[in-house]
Amino acid sequence: MMRMRRPQFKPLRRAVKVPVWGDLGIRLGLALGLILMVVMIHWWDHDGLVDNLDGEVSFLDVIYFTMISITTTGFGDIAPVSDRARLVEAIIVTPVRFAVLFIFVGTAYNFLIKRSWEKWRMARIQNNLTDHIVVLGYGVSGSESVAELIERGTDPRNIVVVDPSEDRIAEAEMMGCNVIAADATRDSTLEAVRIREAQTVLVSAGRDDTSILIVLTVRHLAPDVPISVVVRADDNEFLARQAGANNVINPVRFTGLLLAGSARGAHIADYLADLASHSGRVKLVEREVAPEEIGQSIEQLQSGGRGLRVYRGDELLGYWEEGCQTLQEGDILVEIVATPQNGGN
């Protein structure tokens, strides 16, 4: 289940359901409709108006009087003289006058001031993006990964979500993430989210071919950024690695491992899920060996965790192997530690 977070953050780019010119047309149409209604009311009651110039109120005079009345200009050449005409001005025309004023002021604010302000803010957010996490695809896997990142303490303002779906983007925005509704296979999209300055990239496009194409595009633009990708077919795992992915995750295979584990023992699947979730009792941590741990055994970690593996260059060492008894500078450790709520650091 996706966890929703309330903090708001302005998106890098946000598409609207109604086009800009469509929105402007609706506003102008509403204003003109109100003005036309007042014209018809004035024409119906034109006997209650007096023209101080020629004494005759024509339809053109009614249009003229309506416009100066709504804009509160009032030259005094045409004026309501009967009680009914004055009542119409007070009860009908005055509210319409305020409504038209609000429509035009609101339009000016929305299309000039607000859009310019948002454009400036979005540009600042975009220019300040660095060491951020880019999530390309906000389907089931992408949304779960974002929720888990936030649960683990990642500031949602440090996450950028890219997805072509406006509905998915709206969900990511509600969680506080930077969002952009666009095609992640395009160079321009990835450059807009400053892919070269990203800390890591998570790819989950929903289709293996699309995900692999995205990986190729990311690797082309950012040769050194770590990439993790979700693929569902076994034969696409090799292609994803060839495309440049550092980590290839197959949810179908992982589900099979959980099922097979549950067949061997009732608690194995439960423990694996515990390890994968931040809300569990324990968690897996990958980190570089600390200076004070160099020369020590993997069983003597300063964190108090239980060391499982050591990555030394291209070599993978299990905790039972001789190489893990003397940790070296540059080693990458994978360990199990207790979560903070269970006495961990």
C-alpha cells in the first residue's frame, strides 16, 4: 500500500487538464456572458434610463451605458432615473460588476503574476538539484520505492519523479517530491532533471523494453551515475546490465524466492520481508569500511551489526571466508543492523 505524505513542493513542470488558451477562453466567455446579460436587462428596462444629450436611449446607448456602468467609469450622460432602473443597478448590475472585475483580475494574476512566479521558482528548484534521487516511472514499483525512501529518512524534496501520467505525477507531488510529466526516454527530459548530478537513478517503466531503453539513455548522458532497474523477464536481465544498469531487480524471481523459502520454513519469507522493509526489526545496510575497522574482522564491526559480505574490487567474499577476517581500506560491507526502534543506531 502506498504511503501518502502531506508536505507540498512545487513541481518542475506541471501539465494542466485544460490548455492555457482554453482556460483563458472560458474566463473571457464567462465575462462576456455576464456583460451580455446586463445589456439585455438594460434594454428591457431602457425606459427607466435617460440620455442627457438627445433624450433618446437607443440599443447602442444601452451597450455604451452597460460598459461604463460595469467598469464603474460613469460619465453621467446616461443615468437611471426610475426606481426600477435604480433597483436593477443596485441588485443585479453591482454584483455582476464585481464578478467581471474578479474574473479579469483573477485572469491577470493566473496568467501573468502566478505563472511568472511559478516559472521562476521551478527554474530555481531545477538549478539547485544535486545529489538527488531520480525515479523514472511511478507505477507500483516506483511508488513503493519512493514511499520506502521517505520512510527511511530521505527528504522528498531530494527526490525527482518522472512519469508520463498526470494522475501518477499528482500522487508523487502529494508526497512532497519534485515531479515532471514527461517521457523518460528523451534526452531533454533527463537533462531537465539534471541526471548527471543525480545520486542514483531508479528505473521502473512497467515494460522491460522501455526500462532498458531508459537505462541506455541515462547511461549515455550520465556515465558514472548508479542505475537500478526493474525487469520482469529473466532473459532481459542480461540486456539491462549490458545497457549499463548497476543493479537489476526481478520482482518475479524475488517472489519465487519468497515462495520457495516459505516451503522450507514458515519464517524464512517473513524474515526476508523484514530485511527488505525499513519498518521491520532489522535492515540490510551497505557501506564503506570505517577507518577504525581496517585490519579488524568482519565480526568486529563498530556499528554492532552482523557482517554478511565484503566487496573488494571485483571480488565477493562471504563472512566465513578468510579474506573477511582482515578488512581493508576501500572494502564495501553488507551488514544486518537493528532498526532504531529495536535498539539500533
